[in-house]
Amino acid sequence: MISIPHKAKQFLVLLVKLLVVGGAFYFIYDQLANNNKLDWQKFIALFRKNQSVVGIAFILLLSVLNRYFEILKWQNLVKVIRQISVGEATKQVLAALTAGIFTPNGVGEYAGKALYYPKTEAKKVVFLNLICNGIQMILTVIYGVFGLLYFNAKFNVITTQTVAVLFGGFIIILIVLFSIKKIKIKGYSIEKLLHKINEIPKSIHQKNILLGICRYIVFSHQYYFLFLAFDVDLPYLTLMATVTSVYFLASSLPTFQFLDFAVKGSVAIYFFGKLGVNEWIVVFITTLMWFLNVVLPVILGSYYVLNFKTKTTE
């Protein structure tokens, strides 16, 4: 087996760190600088008209809460392996977010968190991260389906028959999955997965769900308040149903973290177009949401990536 000298290993680790951080910042800059749909003059004019220190502070607070609930979720779940502080959980979540920004569906996030644990715990860390993200996706689906049904009832985007077919298809998929839960693929099965999930104490699952709901409420209402700040006057239920629908459909599409706002923006333009909202407002709000909830945490996470130290012992 080829042995790599310690200094060479240190150089390679530093190079990887710089590539991760440099790549993250390049993609952020590229998306902000080359998006021709962003009309900065209109944004600046509206910002000057509605600028409020309290309003800006409130929107930033929602971003902090959004990420804080995610940090608490990870701290809660990783208790299965060992107790960690909020500070340690913050380091792991933000560094992993930075590592996953230019990977498909943020898969780099799983590897990012696993690096903070011994190799023997890597599979368990990946599994816990799957649970952490999974509950958020389930909540997105639940709220999104109700939002879509409400939106469709008001604007008749798709026919009732189509809704019935989609719902029926979803039920059939669930039945099929339940019936084949014992079938193994590469040693894994749905039954084994459910058994692993049940091994985690109920109290941890309950707290995970509660924190996931809190995060979803904060995130979706940040959208809502930004639309209010951009003078979009729509009924609360209509606006929230549209937000949950957009977030559900956009999250269902495979994408990269750094393209997240572009995907959400494209879906949002269609839905909010039905409500008569100007396209440039929709683009700006989805870009702001991306900046506040992905870019700022990635900037902070870059510090943790650059200061990451590889484990010398297992």
C-alpha cells in the first residue's frame, strides 16, 4: 500500500479545502452576477421606498432561526452516537452545507458531516443525516399537497380528474412499497430501514418532527413577509398555499444547491404569475431567500471548512 508523506497529505487536505471554498464562492458569484432577470434598479428603488431597520432585522432573524432549528435537529439526532454542543453542531451543519453546495441535491453534505466522526461511524452519520433531511422533505410534501389542493381549487390549474389520478398513483406506490418491503437490494430493504428508524428513541423522533415543523413555518413565512415587503397584497391563505406549492414542486426536482434559487424561481414565476405578481419581484424574492438561507450560511461554513482538521486516529 502506497504511503503518503505527512506534509504531502497536509498539502492535499489544504488543496481540497481551498477547492471547496473557492468553488462555493465562484458558483455564488456566477449566479448573482450573470442572472439577467435581476433588475437591480427596480430593487434599489423599492428598497429605498420601503427600507426599515426593524424589517431588515426581522427578515435576518428568520434566516438565523431557520438555520438554528436545523442545527438543533442535527444536535438532537446525533445523540444516538454521542452528545455534542450547539457550537459543535453549528460547525458540522455549516461546514457540510458548504461542502454540498455544488453537489447534486446536496449529497456532499452527507460526506461533510461524516468527516467529523470516526470512519466506523460514517454509515450511522449518513443514516442520521438522511433522517434529518427526510423529515423536512415529508413535511414539505404534506404542506405542499394541501397548498396545491387549495391553489388548484381557486385557480383550476389542473382538472379534478388529474388530481384524483395523481392521488391514486401515490396510494398505489405506497401499497407496492409496503408489499415488497422484505425484498432486499444490495443487502438493504424497506423493512430493515424501518427497523433502523425504530431503533432511534421515540423522544428523539418527536423532537426532530417538532423542530422540522418550526423550521418549515419560519422558512415559509419568510417568503410571506418578503412578498409583503415588495408590496404584494394577497390574502394570507392564497399566498401561503402558493409558497408551499412552489417549495414542494421545486424540492421534488433534482438540482444543485447553488442552482436552488433558479429552480424555485422558475416554478414560482409560473404560480405567482397566476396571481398577477410581477416576474421581477418573484425572481428577486427567490434570489433573496437563496442568499439569506444558503449563501450567508455557506460564507460562515467556509470558515469551518478551512479550519477543519483531519482525524489522525480512528
